[in-house]
Amino acid sequence: AIITASDGAVWFTENNAAAPKLGRLSSSGVLNEYPLTGAGSATGLTQDSQGLFVVVDTAKNSVGRFDPITLAYNEYPITTANAGPEWVTVGPDGRVYVTETTANQIGQFSYF
């Protein structure tokens, strides 16, 4: 996934099963990578209203949250077993929504 974030930089997922990461490319061309410690994958990506990044971890059937200031990453399980999460967005209500591809539904995420 790839997005333009509120800081004007391009943020993207690096879905390497051995070491999933978030990447950041600044407007001046500086590239930084941030490991998502504990993640099994990094597929979908969005930024929430607090400026934190929400990452879909398909491999672990979970959603993670990355803080670009503290570099903290925490994961939260999706309650639908084997949901097959892939994409994520923040709705106009501020809630996080995740596609549950295998379950053929949209999940509303409210752990944070």
C-alpha cells in the first residue's frame, strides 16, 4: 500500500514476511524505513485522525497501529477468525474499517 500522509511525505508498506516495515519518502527524497516489530505482514495502510498509521497484518489476522513520533507499534486481533484482512480506511466518523476478504465483509475496528 502507498499513501500521502499529513506530513506531506509518501508512506508505504514493505511486505517482507521476514521483516515487515513501513517506509517514508520525504518531499526532499530522504528515505527512512521503520520495522514493524512483531508483525507477520504489512498490506493495507492508512493514517488516522491522530496522525498514527493503521497497518493491516494479513498473516496474523490483525490490525496494527504505528506512532511515527515514538516509533511504537502495537497489534490488535480482528475478531472474525481467518478474516483475510487486506485494505483499511478511516471513515468520516473517525472509525477504522477493514476489508475482511475471506469472510466477505467489512469490519469496523474499535480497539483504539
